[in-house]
Amino acid sequence: MSKQQNIIVWLIGICIMFIVMVAPSVVFAQQEKVNSSYGPTNQTETFDQIKAERMAVKNARAKEHMELLSSRYDLSKKTSTDILMSGGKPIPVGPTAKLIGVTWEQLNKMTPEQIKEKGLFPYKPLPFADHREGGMLFPEMITKSLPRLVRFDLDFDLPEWILPDPVPAIYLTTRPDLGDVAKGRLITINNYYEIFNGILNPKQLEGLRLLVTQFPQQQFNATEDRRTDRPDGMLGVTCFDCHANGNTNGANHLVGDIRPQEFRHRIETPSLRGVNIQRLFGSQRALKTVEDFTEFEQRAAYFDGDQCMASKKGINILERGSQVHFMAEFLALLDFPPASKLNIYGKLDQKRATPSELRGEALFNGKAQCASCHPAPYYTDNSMHDLKAERFYKQELANWMMMAHDGPIKTFPLRGIKDTPPYMHDGRCFTLEDIVEYFNLVQQLDLKSEEKKDLVAFLRQL
Ligand code: HEC
Ligand code: HEC
């Protein structure tokens, strides 16, 4: 080989080496960041740095969210004192959803395709107050009495008049003679013993103690990656911080088991009244026992389904036989509130109900077909259904949440339903009137306005 040929061979060699060794790293370096399922356990920033980053976006994101809420809903207060929640609070009245350029009657006549095309569906999935961030978020009515639940980076979004009673009544399946055991008191670690000693057995008392004991959680813990300033907040949250008095206070969260973030559902705390007659737990996970959900809630949901984060932030492993079981045993004593117009079949007593309520019941069982999924006496079929609401809206981002399919969701029981607004897994229906409008569209029922009123009158009696 000549000297020139040698140089050419060398040059070709160097080119091949470059392609094999250097080019891939250039190509990969240009790829987007990995969309990881894991949270940043190896945190390199300090608490002050993380807090500053959150505070820098707080107001702009809150404004963005309030704009979305007020474009979708009329948030001016409307309540009714005709029938009160069992704790005594007036119930919210709707429909609160805003229509753009159409009436409910016109909307009822349109096909799902037409509603989707024109962007007119009033009940799209509801984004979390800051959907990019997520976490547990507590209403002001609760943080007023329990300031340890204040997050520095996020304020609660929904007005108090559409939330449940802050201090709900408690009814026990074992002692119906006592009526409301709570009597206007919020059950906490400070008073649970004096209120329940002598009414519960020692096992159940211990279960209740654990339900009102703080355990570390994603936003409330002692690490730099927390969202509380308060030392008492750093101990964590209790089950009853959300399931207030075994019911709900409207605290919300992002579901732990969906990725990426924009597909995660906002989830409203469900009531735990009547878990004893239910067979599926969680809106989508369908865990099979209250014990499983109790264990899962603290091990997984508290840390967004990220077991690495859980280890770092201080997961409290409950012992199955003597702690999980005791907690679940207490939960299984929580009864639905009394419904004075229902007979032993869970149907309206003809002598006590008004004509409007009776017409509502007939619609519920007949034309509106509600009973096919919500049969008496507890008004749940203990199953899940996919209502396919996505027939009515396009898959697009709204404040960083994907307006995606809900998928199959648990049929929540309707006993005591007037006590637990807002409704649906994500709270998108603020009132029972909104519920009737939602199902009227989703089931394509074309109900008349009198029929809608009758259905609401019936639902208020359950
Ligand atoms: C953010 C406040 C919050 C806290 C704190 C909390 N939960 Fe929940 N809980 C929820 C939400 C939201 C759901 C609904 C989950 C879903 O939609 O999948 C739920 C669901 C449940 C269910 C299933 C109810 C049903 O009808 O399917 C049980 C049981 C339960 N929680 C028990 C507990 C226990 C026990 C604790 C304490 C270890 C606890 N929860 C702490 C918010 C909370
Ligand atoms: C095909 C089954 C099905 C039919 C028919 C149906 N529902 Fe439901 N219902 C569900 C499911 C599933 C959910 C939970 C949906 C969600 O959370 O996204 C639900 C939720 C609700 C809720 C909210 C419960 C809560 O705790 O937030 C109310 C109230 C309700 N339905 C009333 C009605 C009424 C009234 C009708 C008739 C007009 C009706 N449903 C028809 C399956 C059904």
C-alpha cells in the first residue's frame, strides 16, 4: 500500500470509530428527558429551594385553575334548607354547570357526536387544583380546625357550600339506638377515647385510634420534599383527615395508579359509610376487601403508588392481623344515615313520600333505568361500569390534564347521597341536579324538566 492509501484506510477507520462510539451518545443526548414512573428519591435540592420553586408558580396556576372552574361552573351560592344533610348543613342546589349558547333542552336533542364536535359537553373530567403537582389537598373548613393540614403551595379550589358537612354525623350498625354518636364533634386523637370508650369493644377502639393517628405521606412528612411548613404537619395525615367522622369532607387527591401525570384522575374522598355492604373498593382498582383497601391506602395511595418514595418518607407498615383488621372492623360499623321515608326493602314508603318523590322513584326504576346499576336497598350493584362519557368530548389537554376516557368506575351506592357532594369519582357534578343532567345526557334519556325535578326529589330521600 502506498502512503496515500494508508492515510485513507486510517481516515476510514477513524470515521467508523466515531460513528460507533460517539454518534450514539450525541443522538441520545438529543432525546427528550425520560418520562419516568418514579419520583425523585435522590433529591439534591433543599426544602427552601423546592419551596421557592413551588411558590414561584403558585399564583399563576391557581388563577389558571379558577378560570377553568368559572368557565365550566356557576359558582354563586345556591342551597336548600328543605332537606338538610344529616349533620345539619343545607344541601347545594344546581345545576351549576354552565352551558355555552345552548339550553339543556337543546343539548338533550343533540347526538354525542354533535356535542363532541361543538365542544358543548358540560361535565368533562375535572382537573386537580394544580394537576402538574397533585397530592392531598384539604378544604379550608378543615384546615381551620386542623392547621397542620395546610399546604404552603396550594389552596383548596371548591367553595364550601358544595362540600359535605365539616363535622358529619356518625351512625353505628351495632348501636342504631344511639343515633348520631358524633353530636357535632370532629373525632380526632384528642377525643376519640372519651367518646367511644364503653360503646366499642377494645379491638374496635384500637382500630379507631389508628384511624385518627398521623402517619407520613407524600406531602406531609419530614423530608425536604414536603409541602408543609408546620412541624405537626411533618408527622403525616390521618385517615379521618379526609374521611371525616367516617364520611368525607371533600378533600381530594390524584389517583396513584395511572401514569403519566396528565392522565391521572382527580379523586374526591368517598364516604366510608356502608362499606360493610360493599364488595369493591376504590374507583378503579376494585380491591376486594376493606382490609385490603386500608392496607393499600397507607402503603401505596399515600405515596402515589411509589414504593421507593414510601421507604424514603417513612412508610408505616401496618400489621395485618392486629392493626389492619382492627381498623377495618371499625370501618365496617359505619352505617348509612337513617332515611325515614324508606321501608325495609329500601324503597319509598307510599304513605310517607310526596307525589313528586314517588314519581321520581318510578322514573329511577323505569324510564331513566338508574336502577339497572343502582338497585335498592343500597342503590349499588357492587360492580363497575364504563359510562363512556368520552363519546361527548375530544381528547385534549385542559390545564395540563388530559380529557381522556374514565374507563370502568365503581357504582358508588346512593344511600345517604345528599350528604356527600360533590359527586362522581372526580367531583365533576357539584349537585344532584348536575347528576341528573349528566345521566340524562350520557344515557340519552331526553327527560322533561318536571321529570328531572322528580328524580332529584327522590335522590334527596335516599
Ligand atoms: C386524601 C385524603 C385521604 C386520606 C388521608 C385517606 N383516604 Fe381513603 N380514600 C380517599 C380517596 C380519594 C379514595 C377513593 C380512591 C379511588 O377513587 O380509587 C379513598 C378510598 C378509600 C376506601 C375505599 C372506599 C370505597 O368506597 O371504595 C377505603 C376503605 C379507604 N379509603 C380507607 C382509608 C383508610 C383506612 C385511610 C387511612 C389509612 C384512608 N382511607 C386515608 C381519600 C383519603
Ligand atoms: C350503566 C350503569 C349506571 C346507570 C344506568 C346509572 N348509573 Fe349512576 N353511577 C354509575 C357509575 C359507574 C357511577 C360512578 C361514576 C364516576 O364516579 O365517574 C355512578 C355515579 C352516580 C352518582 C354519584 C355517586 C357518588 O357518590 O358520587 C349518582 C348520584 C348517580 N350515579 C345517580 C344515578 C342516577 C340518578 C341514574 C339514572 C338517571 C344513574 N345514576 C344511572 C353507574 C350507573
